[in-house]
Amino acid sequence: MTGRMFSFAAAIVAASSALFADPFPTEKPAVIRVAAGDKIADGDQFITQTRQLTYDGKRSGEGYFSLDGSLLTLQSEREPENPWYQIYVLNLDTGDSERVSPGTGKTTCSYINPANSQQVIFASTHGDPKSVELQKAELEFRASGKERRYSWDYDPHFDIYRYDRDTKALTQLTKEEGYDAECAYSRDGKTIVFSSNRAAFTKSLTPEESKIREMTPEYFADLYLMDADGKNVRQITDTPGYDGGPFFSYDGKFIVWRRFSAKGETADVYLADADGKNQRRVTDFGAMSWAPFLHPTNEYIIFASNKEGFSNFELYLVDREGKKEPVRVTYTDGFDGLPVFAPDGKSLVWTTNRKGTSQLFTARWNHEAAMEALAKAPARAANHI
């Protein structure tokens, strides 16, 4: 897992500038050939011209656009002295990339300021005095040939930082004890939404709660807003279970995120107004449904879910208010997740291991097909709403 949950990400792009100059040279609208819910092949209904975007390193993923669509920030596992993710900004016009994180510690969950594309926020543990020591130990473990199940540890040393690509200045925005990560900017660049379990380190806990914090610290994670300079922090959710992976809609009107059940057995998509008010549940899928992202029209949300099997994550669509049953988008065994629409709504970037290791893929998106499929989708049962 990563901060936005299950991000199998790492590895940066190794592609020529020609690869990015005209990513979709011949546009072919997809044709709806079957009713929503029937099994189809990838691309038959919603996505066409699918292609791999990143190649280098062990893993890559969690790609998020600048507002003009020319840049993509992503996390990558490619530094020889660091086994964990670092953050890079990829220029989609030239294919050039630059590392914007310090190079030490763990990083996750980056986002480009819509109002100033020179500024990138992300979470990092490089402030941990033991970060280099921990890197070496992890490299030695991997060199031994041993393997451990991939998991996200919700390191309490994660804090949120802002990097300025012009001045090269790195500014720490959060300093509270606990896990601060999963951050994203509002449309005007004035507000940051993020996930944090800081309350579990500041309030008095019962013996049972202390045990929960030790075993599953994400249980205490809630959503917070803060000003872009890290000031004026305010909590907007307070529910047992893990609230995380929040994003503002491109127009800044909504926040979408996923919430785990108290026992962590399922997760579902939630939506709120930009100030955190009017919170409502959008899915009730009986599975791990997470990584939601609103289409720029705000008509629907794309998300990932393992509804078809524990380790088989696929992409799904649901109307913004969750009045219809979700519609399946991908049909490739393995992992398809962390989907993000380009700001113009015409393309999609997501993380998938369909070619072996997890990498970023992109495809042309058919908005008209999505709207038609959602219109055909059955209404959600009354007892699910």
C-alpha cells in the first residue's frame, strides 16, 4: 500500500520526446456494444489507444496532472541507494523528468499546484534521523533474496513538504507527530486536503485504542484541510476507520475520498463539498473500493475495486451521487488502480501490472460512452443508499 492505498508505484519514464509529442494521433471513438455490466475487453467501451507510459525502475505509479495537462508528477523506485519511492515530475511534451524529492527516506502522494505548476507537494520521511540507516537495511534485506508481503506501514515520520522547482526550496508544511500524507491542492492552490492520524498521538487513548494504534495506525486517519502554507489546520472527518486518498474536483467544488469500515474489511467512496460539509457515501460495493477521482465534468467518479476477487483490482465508474450501480471499465487480471483523468477529460492515466511490473499507462477516454453506460446502469437498491 501507499498513502493513497495499494499504489504499487515506482520507476520513472524512459521514453523519447517523440513518444509524448502526439500521444493520440488518430482518435477513434469507442462504441458501446454491450449493456453496462456485461464482460467486455479493455477499450471496447471506454478506453482506446492504450499504451504504456513509464518503463524504468522496479515500479512506477500514482501519476497526477498539472492543470494544463503538460506535466505529470509520479512516484518512482529508481534510486540505486534508496529502495523506496521518490517523487518525479515528468514533462509530457518533451519526455524529460526531474526528481523533486530529497532522495532519502520514503515518499508518496504528490500533487502539482494548479495555480503554480512550479510547486509540488508530497509526503516524505527524510526528516527521520534513521532514514539512511533504514534504507541500507532494506537494501541488504532485498539483496539476501528474502521477500516480504508488500504493505504500507503508515510511518509516523511522514510529513508533507512543498518543493519549488524554480528556487529548489523545500518547505516543511506539517510537523505534528503521526502520519501526514495523501495530500492534494484545491483548484485555486490556496488549500490542501490531506489524511492524518495525528489525533492518535495527541489525545488520551484507552488501552484498547493504544493497541489499535500499534497494530493498525491507519484506523485513526481522518481528513484535514490546511492553508497552502501549512497554517489554519482543521479536521473535516472524525469517523472510526481509515479516511484517506482525498482529491478536490478540478473545479474545486467537491472533495472525493475513500473510507474504510471500522474493521478494515471494506472501503467505499465518499463525497463532500469543498469545505468538508454535506458528506455522503457514494458506493456500497462490499469490497475494497478506493482511489476515487472525479471526471472534470463532475458527472461521475472513477475508482478501483477488488469486487471480482481479492487481488484483482479493476476500474469502475459511478455517478457522482451514487444513485446507480457502478459500471466496470477494465477487464484485465491483476492490478488496475489509481486512475486519474486529464484536466480536459479526454484521457486517463492509471497504474497497472498488466505487463508484469506496475507501471503507468494512458489511454484515450470516451466521455460519451461513460455517460451512456451510466444512464443504462440499474439504480442502487434502496437499502444501499
